[in-house]
Amino acid sequence: MLEGNDGNSPGAPPATSRDVSLSSPDRRSFLGVLLAVGTASVAALLSVPLFRFVLHPLLRSTTPLSWAEVGSVDELAAAASPIKKLITVEQRDGWRKIVSEKAVYVIKQANGQLTVLSSICPHLGCSAAWHSENNEFLCPCHGGRFGADGKLLGGPPPRGMDRLETKVEDGTLKVHYQYFRQLVPDKEVIA
């Protein structure tokens, strides 16, 4: 009868306690679990900045646009037709600081109050320009026509020119510039 070599047979070298402990399945599984936990911990720590970088622009809203100076109320009130003014708009979006110039038109209403219109056509976003010979605003892209007060006269735009919020401080007209959704009949702020 043949006996298995269990370390106690007369022809086999005696098993030492060191050999048993090195090949023990308990020790191997513990080291495997320890390695897996360590790897997962390091991966989690390294992924936190990555997730913050990717999700930051989605979780943080843009800063609101500030009030921009248009000009002196006295100077603007003396005009008989719409006046084109360039304003500086500053906005922070995520990691970027955006400073741009936007064209607006200042019109004097029948009651003497000043109103500021966005030059962006509500159809597809082209810049409408004042044409004094026709006494109307014209959009060069698709032929949108607007009256001197910004009301729609004809063409494909779904509404008249967008009015912007204004205020007067120390004799200076200021405007709160905003962007509006295009191709919709009602004015909707998008940014």
C-alpha cells in the first residue's frame, strides 16, 4: 500500500513550521485582500480631483452679468433716432473670465424715457442694424425688419427686438445685458 507524502512518511524530509506558514492559504488571501484594499484606496484618492475637475463646470453656475455703463443720460436723451453704443460685458464661466463688447441701441420713447434694445435678432442671432433712411432696424441675415421702437414689422423673427433692464446712477445710464432664447415667440433669458 502506498502512502501519500504528508511530511510524516519516513522517506520525506520533515516539514518545518516555516514551510507551512509561507504556503498557508490564509496568509495568501489576507495579502490579496490587503493589496486590493490598498489599490482601491489609492485609486479613490486619485480620482477625487479628476471628478471635481470634470463636474465643476456642471455644478457651478456662471456668475451673473454685471451692470454695464451705456453713457450719460443727458447726451442720450438729446438724440432723435436710436443710438448704437458698445458696452463691455464681463462674465466668469467656470475657469474663464470672459470680457466682450456687445452692441446695444438706446432709443428715446414718446414719454421721454430711455430704453435699451439688444442688437441681436431674435430669429437666428444676427446683429440687426439701424438704417436711418428707412427709419427701421434691419437684420441682414434673413430680412427681419423692426420699427424704431424695436417692434417687429416683418420677416421671419418670432418677436420684436429684446429690451434690456436699465437703471440710472449718478446721471449715467446702465444696462443689465442678457442673452435670450431665439426662435421662440416669448422672451426667455438663457444666460
